[in-house]
Amino acid sequence: MTHNPAAEPLSAEPQEESLGLLVANATDHISTLVRAEIELAKAELRFDAKRVGTAAGLFGAAAFMAHLCLILASFAIAYGLVALGVWDWLAFTIVTVFYLVVAALLVLFGVRRLKGLTGMRRTMRSLKNLKGGEPETGLAAAPAPQGAGQVGSHREPVSPDQ
């Protein structure tokens, strides 16, 4: 248990403690505080990890059930076309071609989204400049303003258009 000076009654004579003892007490209190904060963070992380794991399992089960429903709906659509007078093979082919078109469109949109990736150009440029020992050009070359709250003010803005 840690020593709590506020819990002790005040004595008539002030106690003279050496500077070394005060530093040792401060170090002990700081290390106890840090350990307690780390334990709190671990406990919160374990709790959150359990919740995320449970939620992921529930989402997986829901996705599996939705996939089964999609398969059953595909058969229902195909048999509905058969009921309208379409040949069996043609009804199932129509449903299959529809899903192939949807899949092709999803692949096309996915490829278009990947083409917009920047490939971490600014990070690579920064690493090259650090490796070469030369100063960065642009906004980072200007001296950073002094004062609180100015962390990261020298960075370039990030926009999805670049």
C-alpha cells in the first residue's frame, strides 16, 4: 500500500525530509500511478476486445444467413421465370447472367477505387529526405511557429483528390 501524507494528522513539528527521500517517494508514486494506468488500459482493452469479437461473430453469422437467403431468392426468381413460361435452363441462365453482371460491376468499381491510391508519396518523399539528410521542400521547410497546439502544423493537408 502506498503512503498517503494527507491521511496522517499534522504534527506540531514539521518533519524534515531529505531531498533524496522526497525524490524516492515521488518516483515511487509515479511508478505506482503508471502501473495502475497500464492495468486500467489492459482491462478496458480486454473488455473491448471481447465485445468486438462477439460482434464480429454475430456479423459473420448474419452474413452467412444473408448468403443463404440470396441463394434461395435466386432459385425463387428462376422458378418464377419458369412459371411465366421461360424454359428451365433459360430461367437459371438469366439469373446467373444477372449475378455475373453485378459481380463485374462491383469489380469495376473496386478497381476504380484502387486507382485513386496515392502510394504514400509524401511518406516516401519524407523518408528519402531523411535518409539523404536534405531538408524537405514546401511547407515543412518553413520554421514551425512556437506555442502550444502547433503540433503537426507543418504537415501538408490530406485530400482524397491528390
